[in-house]
Amino acid sequence: MAEPVSENASSVRIFISYAREDAATSVKLYNALARLGLLPWLDSEDLLPGQNWKVEIKRAVERADYFLALLSTKSLTKRGFVQRELKFALEVLDEFPEGAVYVIPVRLDECEPSNSRLRDLHRVDMFPSFEEGLNRILRVVSPSTCPAPHRDVGLAAQVSAPRRRRLTDAEKMEQALPERLRLENIAKAPPANRPGLEQGRAMAVGAIEYQRKKDETIDWRQAIKKKYRSPPYRP
């Protein structure tokens, strides 16, 4: 039986990707995660009438902390938007430091993905026991809600470690703004407003430099851990 919901668990966003033929299982997984206080996202449950579904799905994938790719013999051989979702999620994965968990392959039956990057990610099987598969997912996405016998304290510390934050579109645009334009804006401003603009520019440049150094430190630490850690156990 799952434990009480923690404050951290209630803020974890989980995108569920599935083929229409596996809709029943996706809803079952959605309800199970929602009951534990997590924030799963499923198009059949969260899309509102009149919304642009392509835009909303892309936005939900970008905002998600985890992407659950439900795999089955039907979904892997099917053409459609589910394949586009998966490709986009793998692009988002590239924005995370090496070793961070984002895309989680979830098998619904005996199937083997053809995508090489997907094969490299350790998968979770929802068969023969749906409950056991759910507990394995919770060990990653929300260790605090995982039943105690299944909890892995070492894994919990690893997954909850600080990860590089993905930048919003506004922040990316701010970083891409040439320094020359900032200086031109200051020169055109009234003299009384220039000190404030110069201070804002200095703070923006300092914040960007701080984030760059922070990312470099995270990448360096991840590289050291990867070099000296023992190979992961795969049952």
C-alpha cells in the first residue's frame, strides 16, 4: 500500500505516451499515479475542448519531469503521432545532463523497440504484474510514495539529486539577445533611466555566466561519477 503523499510528490509532472490500442492501460496508469498525488498528463484526460492538441501535447512534454513511453507490439509497429511524441521526448532528453532520468520505457507486453536510443534505456515491464511495474516506476519518479519493501534509498538519492533546469523560451530568447542590442537600448534611453538599465544588464549577464559555470560543474561531476562508478545491475 502506498504511503502518504509528500509535498515533493505532488509537484512531479509525468507525461504518458501511448497508442490508441493501449488506451485502457494508459488510463489505468494515469489513475494510479493521480491517486498517489502525482501530476500525470494524458491527452484523453487533460486536453480541453477547443485546444490545439498538437501544441498542448508538445507543451506538456516540455514541462514534464518524466516521460513514460508505453510500448507494445501494437504501438511499435504503428505509424502516427505516438512516434512523433517519442522522437520529441528524446530531443528533450538531450537537454538533460548525462545520466539523468527523463524517458522511461514501459513495456505492456513482450516487445522490442527498434529505436537504438530507446533500447539503451532500462525498461519497466507492466506484466505479468501491473502493481509490481507501478512500484518500479515510483522508485524513480517519486521514491517517497513507493511502498517501503520496494524503496531503494540509494536510488532515491540519485534521482532526487539536482538536475540542470531546462530553460524556458523567454530565457532562451534573453540569452540569445546580442550584447550590442542591450547597449543600444541603454544609449537610446533617457539619461535618468540609464543607471537602472545598466544595472539590469549587469545582473542578466551575471546570471547567464553563473548558470553556465553551474552547468559546467554539473557536467564535470557527472563525468567523474560515470568514470568511477560500477556497472549498473540489470536483472
